[in-house]
Amino acid sequence: MAVQLNNNETKKKKKSYYLPKFCFRIEYDATGEGFDMEIVDASASRPPKPSHLIIMVNGLIGSAQNWKFAAKQFLKKYPHDAVVHCSECNSAMLTFDGVDVMGDRLAKEVISVIKRHPSVEKISFVGHSLGGLIARYAIAKLYERDISMEFSYENGKSEGQSSLVQEFHDRKKNYEGKIAGLEPINFITSATPHLGASGHKQCPMFFGFRYAEKVATRASGLLGKTGKHLFLADGSNGKPPLLLQMAHDSEDLKFMSALRSCKRHVAYANVRYDKLVGWSTSSIRHRNELPKRRNLSSHERYPHIVNVETARSSCVPTERGTKNSGLHRLDMEEEMIRSLTTISWERVDVRFSGTMQKFLAHSTIQVKTYSINSAGTDVVQHMVDNFQL
């Protein structure tokens, strides 16, 4: 294999490390931050045409580089079928701009990636921490949106309106249930605060002390608009907090319909040692529904995975959440759980016992930096091995 770095915009030098047959081709965006990664078969007469686009989204103060290890593992497993895009539009300080702003940016970035890879027919999302929430917002923006028609419109401007209109009539397709015109397959999150980080031990660094949690909520603005969203402190003008809105369909954005359109939903969650995101919020469960720790045991093949379960969809949620009726935070948490669990979730519980890397559990579950987070390689491998093409 060889690793080849291409950046036409920034004119970076190319580096190659040669091994037999395949190479990873990494093509950077114009900014030099985000990149597409795919396999090139040196022995093939024709270049591969991957059909499955995998979008990887970083968390708070993260970058596209955080997913580089995982992206390579996906391509090793599915060399001819997948192209992986590590998102760059929400990196570093940009992650303080708010889930909605970042979701808009990601949606636009996804469109540009699809334009570069016209062969793709399916799409999956993999988000770490805050990246899972950003992805949930982005898919709502892209839900049932015919991107191919938009591309045709752009290309047809120079060809005359009459032929363009005729093309639209000739290419009538049903985009119901699709994301950006593609078939949505996997929606995977790891250590994502689906229920927010406000109270109820959802942010373990406060050790469940109510006073500390209240102070953190009041100070959430220090993390910009994103902090307000995570601590459910953004509701105003009769509207509930954004995360509560994202647990329902609205007139403009079909959050739950978009999420439901994905064939598979997976939530990887740290059982212990994650000081930023609690077990309950990342696995979308009530605290009394969490498995007893004494009953957890390591998987034979994936030693840091201690529990895997599939929760079938529950009852249809009520239509609460469309108005801010003064709900307490625990009421909002209950409503988010009730709504999000109308979808089937595979819950994968992770525990990094027996290694010093457990104290970096939030990053280790992603293998953010291999040299210091290598204990999470089995978790990434589990994600890859169970990925649905």
C-alpha cells in the first residue's frame, strides 16, 4: 500500500510509502484541512467507482485529522465500495458557533463532496461527541433533497432553459426517504451527548453536584452558542432548546424523519472514565436502564466492548417540544429519550479498564491520536466489522 497526499490548492509535497497493490489516496479540500480518502488499485486498468460515501464528523475543538485512523480501517475493509470524507468545515474554534450553524455548514460540505464523487449511491454518517449532533442537524437539512437535480440545474444554465426543463421532466425520481439524493444506511455516533450535558450527571466532570451543574449551565455561554445548546440554555421566544427541537419534526426541518430514514442507528458509549459525556446521554437511556456494571464482560474479539444490545423502537412520541412551556430539564430529557427511542438503536457500551488510556476515554473511543489512544482500536474495528454496506 502507499499513502499519497494530494493538495492541488495548497501545492503541498507528495509523500508515498510503497507496499503491494493498493494505495490510500488522500485528497485535501481547498482549505487543506478536510479530505477525501479512498483506495486506488495500482493493478487495475480502470479507477474504482465507490458507491458508498462515509461522512466522518469531529467533535468540539476537533478536526478532520481526528478520524484519519478510523478512515483507513474502513477503507482496508471495503477498498472498492467506499470513499471516506473527513469533514473540515467545523474545526477548532468554529465548533463554538452552535449546532445549527455547524449543521448548515456540514450539509453544504456534503453536497460539495457528492459533486466530486458522482458514482456514490449510498451515504452513512459517523460522528464523535458533538459531531453526532452536528450530523443529526445536517441530515435534516439534506432530507429528501434532490442534489442531482440541483447539479443538473447548474450545468444546464449554459445549455439553455428548454433542454433543462425537458431533462427535469424526463428524470422524475422518487427521493422520498433519501439524504441528499442518496440512500441513507448507517448513522453511527460515539460518545455523543444526544440528551445534552445539563444536569442529571450527563457531564461526569461535575460528579453529579447540582450546584456545579447549575454554575456550568449559567457559564455555558463561555463555549459560545454551542455551550448554550449543549446545556439546554438556549430556549427563547416561545421556542424550546434546540436539542429538544431536534427530537421532533418541525415544519421546516424533519429531524426525526431524516434520522428514521437511515437503516441502522448505532450509539457507542463509554461506561466509565469519560469526563465530558455521560453514559446515559451517549447511549440514549434513562439512568435506571443502564446495565449493572458488575454484569458487564469483555467481548472475546473486542476486549473493550462490554455490552451490545439492540433496542427496538418504542411507542410514538407526543407532539410536545414544539413550544417552550417551561419544562424542567429532567422533563426535557424524558421527552428527548421518548422521541429518540421511537427509532431502533444498537447500543454498544465501552469500558477502557486495565489501561492508562482509560483517563482519555472520550478521545480513546475514537482513536483520536493513535500514539495516545491506541486502546480504542478494537472499538473502531467493531464499528468497521459491523458496518452495513
